[in-house]
Amino acid sequence: MHERARPAGLPRQGPLASAPVSWRVAALAGALALAGAGCTSLALGEPAGPSVPPRRATPSVRTPSRTKVGPTKVGATVATQPVASARPRLRALPPRQARAGARSCPARLYGEMSPAQRVGQLFLIGLSSSQPVSGDDAVIRAVHVGGVLLDGPGWDGAARVGRAAHHLQEVGSPAARGVGLWVAGNQEGGAQGSLQAFYGPGFSPIPPGIAQGQLAPAVLARDARAWGQQLKEAGVNLNLAPVADVVPAASAQSNGAIGRYGRELGHDPAEVASHVRALVRGLLASGVQPTLKHFPGLGRVPANTDTSAQGISDPAMTAHDPDLEPFRAGIGAGAPAVMVSLARYPRLDPRRQAVFSPAIITGLLRRRLGFQGMIVSDDLGSALAVAGLSPARRAVEFVAAGGDVVLTSSPADASVMESALLRFASHHPGFARVMEDAVRHVLAAKERAHLLPCR
């Protein structure tokens, strides 16, 4: 997410709030060809719909691995085997667990949850500081949401944040069969109330990213641990930071999302990588889960995707780009989550934005970089970069591309998005299995964060 002023009256396509969502598939016979180049049509009066990415052959219930996977051609086509039912099913346990005669905590919970409870784990909705802490209660209960982002400029003081976090867990955990919520914030550093979401009593001032990059990595790791401990004490368990984008020094002031606000940790990929690694290690040591953003990088994207649908392309980014090194370093340091940007990278995928691209999410992030953790979207609620698509389509295309957690600053969209995911999965077994993997990634990350009731 970026620093922005949110315009009112954001245009949307097909809100689908009062009518059922109907879907059709152009070609689904037996097994789905789950390819980056494949395409499925949606009967929503919209352009061709999402393609479903190839599924990995590795077990889907596991904690994020730090083992890197060798290069794989981005966008490769892999066919799946047909399944007997359109409803997501609990699959066979990995051999080691099967021999032990026991299921992992995430696997057991997955089997006990209803389809709606499972899909609810795929949502991170915004709660504005201008609302009462109960402002999202109805949506949390109805959608069984997996997390809430404390948004807006008014989270002033650990006491206020702590009250909100406690209330959200009391409401959300029972709705999700005892699974705890992500309580998230953008605690990067810089302007208080925006780039540093939580400030005031109980929170130390955090310097902007460009100043953090001047610190020795060991010092930064120590500071990050202290900042994380403050978040943890206030009930925040997911930080949408650090920023891993590399901004060229010569174009920093013209870089609308990052450089203009001094959010970058530096201008050299190796330098940024060392500081990303330090921040990840420091936050993890505090018990707070960090999120690398904005994959594959916004450092060369001129405009801010929150406030513009034009000028949001990086024509130079490739799968071998040095600017990917900070993400690789953060993954190697154990980062459990990565946020995908809304920008375009035509040399990686000439047709789709990163957040909807199987080539970028599944091919580049999962396969080439070996990331096995939780993939979060940038804001699919109010960002102008996605305003041309209906909320339903945004959610389906992101999950179809291999994404896990739909972040929306517009909580009212969550119900429509959830219905779309459930409806699409009920008709298309291939998509149902991709969605199952997404839920399992979230539950594995929550196990690591001690948010599951059977730990």
C-alpha cells in the first residue's frame, strides 16, 4: 500500500451486490490446462477472465521453506488431473505425517472448517481509524475474514491500538473456528499516521526508509526488533513492511509511490538487500510477521498505483533483474509474506498486471525465487489501478494467478468477493484446488505466528 489521498466516488464495474454472480468457462474438458497463457471467460459483461496457474507438486501444508528452487521457465504450462468434485477437498497428507498417523494443525483445521470459513481466511480488510472499533464486526462475522488492516491516520497510541486488536480477535476468532486474525498495519517509518501507521505513547518514532538504509544492518536489526516488540505488545502481529523496492537515485523524486516519500532503503540492490534482511530478522525476533513489498518492485514505476491507472509500468524488469535481489534476500531471511504490486511489467507478462499474473506470482515468485509463504495483494479495494475491474473479478483473478490474501481497504467489497470465489470454485475443480492451496498457505503462516488454536 502507498501514501495516498483516496478520491471519493471511485468508479466500479458490476458491484454484484444484489444479483447472483454467474460464470462460464470457454474450455474446460476433463483436466484444466492451468497455464500462464490460458484464459477463462467470466459471464460478467467483462473481458476474458482469469487463467488458473499451474499447481506445484510439493505438499501444500507446510511452513514456509527457505530452500531456493532452481530456475523454471516463467509461464510454463502444466496440466492437472481432474477431480471428482468441484468443492475444495482435503487432500492426502504428506508421507511423513501419514506414517506418524497424525495430521498437522493446519490440515486438521482445514478439514474442520466450512467452505465459507476457509475462504474467509483469504481476506484482509481495512478498518479506518475514523470508525469505531466495531465498525467491521458485521463483515468479519459474515465473511469469516482472516485479518484486519488498521488503516487511516488516527491510530495514536498503543492503548488505542491494543483495544482495537483485542476487540477484533474477540469477534473474529470465533467466526473462524478459533483461528486468530491477522491484525496488520503499515509500520514502515516516516510520516506518522501514514508510513508509520502507529505512533504516540507506546510507539517510538521510526525514521523513513532512506534513513534506515544509512544504518549498519546489525543496528537496524536491533531497532527493528524493538519496533516489533512495541507492535506485538499492542496486539499487531502482521507488519506490511519492509519496502524492498530499489529506486534509482537519479529518478527518486519522480517515483510516485516510493522515492517521492523516501520509502526506499537505498539505491543499490545489494545495499537494499542487506537492510531488508536485517529488518526481516529483527521483526521475526520480536514475534511480528514482516511482509516484503511491492513485488517485483515499484522503484522504476513512475506513477502511484493507488492514485493512477496510467504510468504504472516498468518496461525494464525481467526475471533476472538485479532489483529482485532484496526480495530474494528477504525470503532467505525467513519472510513469511510477500505483497504483489498492481503495476505492469511487460517483459514478465505483456497482458496482465502483476497482481493478476500467473507468470509473475506462480512462475517468478513461487518457482524461480522459491517462495513458499503467504502472498498478499496490494490494495484491491480503492486503488485506481484496478478500478476498471469489478471487485468480484479482482479477487478471482488474483487467487487464480496464485495469490493467497486479498487486501481490500473497502470492507463492503469482501462479501461480493467471497461469493465470487466460492461460486467460481464450485464450478471449476482446477480453481478449487488452487484456492485450497491459498487457504493452506495462510493457515501455515498463522501456525508460525501462533494464531492457531491447536498449537
